[in-house]
Amino acid sequence: MKCEAAKSLVAGLLERMREEHPDIRWTEIDITQHPEVAVKYRVMSTPAVVINGKLAFAGVPHEKKLKEYLEALITSG
């Protein structure tokens, strides 16, 4: 249930941000099918949001915090 909420939040936010930043992309990975990904990013619970190779959020992120995080990455280049 929480994974679906996180997926919906991320997909919706990125869709809106894609208008200004068309290069934004995302990939959903089911760690039950790819446990090596959980190990690589040290995911201890789900959902987890990894951004640019770093575990950015454990649990369902707040939309405002996720947007701020992404915008900071975009502006820093």
C-alpha cells in the first residue's frame, strides 16, 4: 500500500516537473525481484526512493520535500 502511494506521488510529481525539465526520468524497481538493488542502496524498509544513486527517502516522502530535493539537484547542475 505504501509502495503504491510512493509510486503515485513520484510519478505525478515528475510528470508535472517534466513540463519544465523534459529530461527527468524514473524507473520503478521491485526489490523483491532484485534484492541486489536493496543491498546496493542499503534499503532497510520500503518504500524507498533513490535519486541519482543515493537513498534519498525511506518511506513515502512528503511531496514538498521531494520537490525541493529534486529542484535543488536540477539547479546545482
